[in-house]
Amino acid sequence: MSLEAEPHLIGVVLALCVLAAITATLYWMLHPPTTKAEQAAREAQTELAEMLGSVIIIFSKEIHSEHMTALAVRIARRERAQLLAAYIIEVPLTLPLRAQMEEEERYALGVLATAEAIARQKGVEITTETIKARQVSQGALDLAKRHDAHMIVLGSYREGKYSGAPLGRAIENISAAAECDVLIGVQGRKAVVQQPARVAPEQISY
């Protein structure tokens, strides 16, 4: 009886091995291994979801981020991030930091009003702020730390105004020193520049 049971046991083991091999083959066919590109995309998406918490769009006399506003709004809406638009006025050393600079302050309010209109049109809450600083780059970096920013959005024209700095010196300084991610968008030559809303002088508060 033991002689008959031994071949039977061997057959069962072989059958189980064949079944396991077939099952593994079917699983591999139905769940092919992901490519490195797909894996990298998934990891990037996961990191983005964990990274974003607040997004800051920076504007200044040198930094023109109007064409990046809609993208920043979409990012903030998708990731449910807080959105802040800030215009930084660079105050010369010859003037006190709180000096009145009516023309640029009026322009800043127009830029921020346009950014606010774009965000509200997409159903995204946005906070706006006008900041005075000795340097635009330092003002942006201080603002990012104060608001614990996870991304700074900057816009630039193709033609740089500074020698050796095609994107502008302030943009290069911000991207080099920022502790968070920096998204820079260079406006195309054929792009239409969106004009900021006009603000009357009496709307400026000091």
C-alpha cells in the first residue's frame, strides 16, 4: 500500500507545481511590471501631493508672473493648497523702507487685483499682499519662510535686462537660495501680456 501511495503523492506534488506555475504566469500577464517611467511618475505624483501645502506667486517690477497665475491657480486647486500672490516693491537705500512709492504701489494693486480675479474665476481662494523690501529676492525668501511655502512661482520674459542673468538677477537669487521648490515660467515671444487692472490713487492705503 505504501508503494502505491508514494507515486500518488509525487503526482500531487507535481500537479501543485504545475498549478503554481500557471497561476504565476497568468498573474504576470494580467499585472505586467511597470516601466521605470511609470514608477518615476507615480513617485513624483506622491511627492507632489505630500509637498504642496502653500503656493506663492511673486510679482515685482522685474518679475512678471502674470502668465503663470492661471497655472499656479490650477496647481493650488488640484492640491487644495493655500494660494498667495505677493507684489514686492524694492525700496532704494536712499529712501526709508516705508517710503511712499505711489506709482509702483498703484501698479502692484492692479497686478494683484488681476491675480485675484483669475483665482476667483476658478473658484480658488487667494490672499494678496504688497511687500516693501530692500531686495526683491530677499523679500520673496522671507515671505516664503514666513508662510512656510512649499512652492514659489515666478515668471520671466525671454529677454533678460541684466548681463549674465537671462532670467533676471532676482529670479536667479530666489531659485538658488529658496528652501522650497521654485517653478519658473519663461513667457514665449508670441504670448500676449495680460495687462493689470487699473487702480485709482485713492484706493492706495498707507
